[in-house]
Amino acid sequence: MVKYGGTNRIKILIKLEGLLCAALFNTGNMKRIILIAMLAFLASCGTNKEAAYLIVDRPINFDAERRELSLDYMRERYNLHSKDPKINPKMIVLHWTAIPTLEASFNAFDPVKLPGARADIKKAGDLNVSAHFLVHRNGEIYRLMPERLMARHVIGLNHVAIGVENVGGTEDPPLTKAQIDANIWLVEYLASKYDIDYLIGHYEYTNFENHPLWKEKDQAYRTQKTDPGEDFMTAVRNATKKFNFKPVPRFKTSEK
């Protein structure tokens, strides 16, 4: 379990707290009360969302078979030939699982091979769907696999896309404010770590047809998506404007 946050800001708070604590021993009662109030304020500053999130590593099964299936997928779908199923992250794609619980969502991604129920995408390979991160309805963030390994979560773009799944998304249960906040923080973390150009919702993936990043060879292989919803994406985008992500292409083909 790894904690990430505003490191420099936290260091400054710690130094200030140390100075204030030392001053407590050399002041009168009134000044001491004021200093205690200042310490309480600093403590509250250190508990905002900038430093409050944990990324919990909970890996799905990524054994030798999944590795080979990932390489097969890259070769057959994208004509990419590589010794390792690695990606060059250029976009973050937000999803919902449409599954009501954390455990059931995790269990959907953990198997190496796609279950028989996913006939709509099974024609494109046996590799199971997955994502790099899974966000619980209470805002907990789980990392399911290394960020530079390919996950199957978005047609045509898996070779450049980090996937973030959110538990739920149906009317019962819907996505939550805690998930919005966690996604905002996670996008900020990833955009600070990688050279990310695009932040998109899964429902926007077909806008990238004819884009240089698009690699899917089969023009008939598409699925209709609505996740994670326009309101969810608007909230996350509005909170991450400082990264100046490129706008999603607006052109669409007749197949969308």
C-alpha cells in the first residue's frame, strides 16, 4: 500500500509544525492558545484530498499465459510486434464496471481468459478485459496491474491507454461523489507521472477512428459505450484543466 500526495507541501507543513511546537515552550498562556489554534489549522490543511488517497496494490492474475495473450492481441489487432506487452501512456480512459460490488468487479477482471458471456468481443481474442485501476464506491483506489503493461479495456487504443474502472455505474448503484474525487486525484497523479495528451470517457473512444493513435484493424469491431457518463467526465475534466489535455476529436465515421 503506497501513499501519494503533495510531497513538498507536506514537508513545509511539518517544518512549520515543528517551529510552532518549539515556540509553545517559550510563550505565555495567551500566545500558547494562539499557537495551538495554528497547529490545528495546519493539521487540517494536511488532510485534504491532495494527501489523503492511498493506492492499494491488488494485482489481478498476470501470468505467462496472460502475457502471451496480450502479445497476441497487440499483434493481431494492432499489427504491433513486441517482446513485452508494454504501452506508452498517452491517454487516460475512465470507465464504469456496471457491477455493483468491489469483489465482483475484481473477479470479472482477474481471470486470464474472456468468459463465454462476452461473445460481443470474444471474436477479437481470448484475452480477458481488465484495467490498471479500480475505484471503489467509497473512493478507495486499487491498482490491478502495472501502468505500463497493456490492459484490454478500450478498442483501438489499448497500446497507449491507462484504464480506470469505477465500481457500479448503473441506476443501482450509481457512481458516487467519492469516486469523482478519487478519479480527479488519480488523473492528477498519472498526468504528473506520464506525458498524457488525452483524458476521455469510454463512450468517446470511437472519436479516435482515423486518428494517428488508432490501431484497430477490423472496421467492424466496435461496441457502443456510455460509461462513465457525461456528468462524471465533466466533473473530472473541470477539476483537471491545469493539465491542458488535448480536446477529444469530434469527427466520427458512419459506423459509430
